[in-house]
Amino acid sequence: MGRTRWVAGNWKMHGSRQANRALLDELVPGVSQLRGVECVVCVPFPYLGEVAGKLGGAPIAWGAQNVSEHAQGAYTGEVSAAMLAEFGCRYVIVGHSERRQLYGETDAQVAAKFAAVKAAGMTPILCVGETLQERDAGKTEEVVARQLGAVRFEEGVLAYEPVWAIGTGRNATPEQAQQVHAFLRRKVSPGTAIIYGGSVKPQNAGAIFAMPDVDGGLIGGASLVAKDFLDILKAAAK
Ligand code: PEP
């Protein structure tokens, strides 16, 4: 028996009720035929309930893309981990680079969000990754170690997402991904899933997932196209 693979789709701020239905209508039968891969879709907040209902008993888990670090209170516009858990949410992405870069999320906030997700009984998908400038300066390991070290990481999914590869069409080479994953592997408990994200497509998924320390992928753009997402899932499945 090989290890379980993970493929999570990050829909970002995309979708509509109709588009979501059409996507899931294709994904559910396709994913039902696959073995050895845990499939997750991380959905914008307003669609979570409807997506959960549509998935029913299908072998696709659902999650959120963000959460408040606070338990409750006067935080207009925020959503707490307990609220998500109350609806049966199982996964939450924390520390995505778009949140770190566009919304100024700090390592301390990411750590608090990670803890909030754990306390509510859900699984955080923690994103770490360096910018191109940091890579060029030889600081990749220093950056991902700092981002991971800020969090009391236990029993979560760890996603290595080089910022320069997200949404750019320029993926890390399998060797580049493997090098960072092997580094991260030494810092987490055995059995932790470490997945790669950044311009994963059907054309490159097989080679990236073949690396010994790559346990699957966090998929942005390609997770919105049923055929592409299914082909990526197939590349990860047994
Ligand atoms: C992401 O949003 O986490 C991501 C990896 O995006 P993309 O696959 O589009 O690069």
C-alpha cells in the first residue's frame, strides 16, 4: 500500500451557483472511480452550504479558503472557525500567499488562524512559499522555515507554494519542488502530507507528483475546469 495522495482545489474568488453545479456534476462521478487520493474543494464562503449539500456522500471533501483568527466578536465581515465547523467544513486553507501579500496577513495571524482551525476540529492546509526575489537571493529555505516555524504545526496538510509559480503558468520543476519538500519533511512529523501548489496542470502533474516527497497538489486555476482537475487527480491516484 502506497501513501495517500491529496489533491485540493482552490477556487479562489471564482464561481457562480450554476458554474459550481456544472463543475461538481462532472467531478463527482469522475472522483468516485479513483482510489488512493483524497480530493478537497475549497470554495468561496457563500457557496459552502450549497456545495456541501450537492456533494452529499460523494468522496469529495470541502473546505474554506480563509478564516478569522478570532473566536467571535465585533469583527465585521469575518467568519469564525466554529461557524465553519458547525456546517461540517473539514478543511481550511490558511496563509495562502494571496492573503499574505494582498491583505498583509502576518506569520502571527497565520499561526492564530491555524490554531483556531485545529481547535474547531478541522484540518488546516498551511501554505508556505518564497517570492522570486527571495529565491534569487538564496533564501527559499529560510523563508519557508520561518513561515512553518511560526505555526505550531501538527496534524495538518502542508502546502509548498512558491509565490512566483502561483497563477503565473510557471511551475516549479519537479526537482525544485522535491528539494523544498525534502527540507520541509524534516521539520514535520512523519506521515504529514506535503503538497505542491503553483501552476499545476494535467501536463506537469505526473512528473511533480512522482517526486518522493510530493504527496499531491493544491490546484488553483486548473481546479475550475472539470477535465483538467480530474486529469490532475488521476495523476495522483493509484
Ligand atoms: C493556488 O491558488 O493555490 C494555486 C496554486 O494557483 P494556480 O494553480 O492557479 O497557480
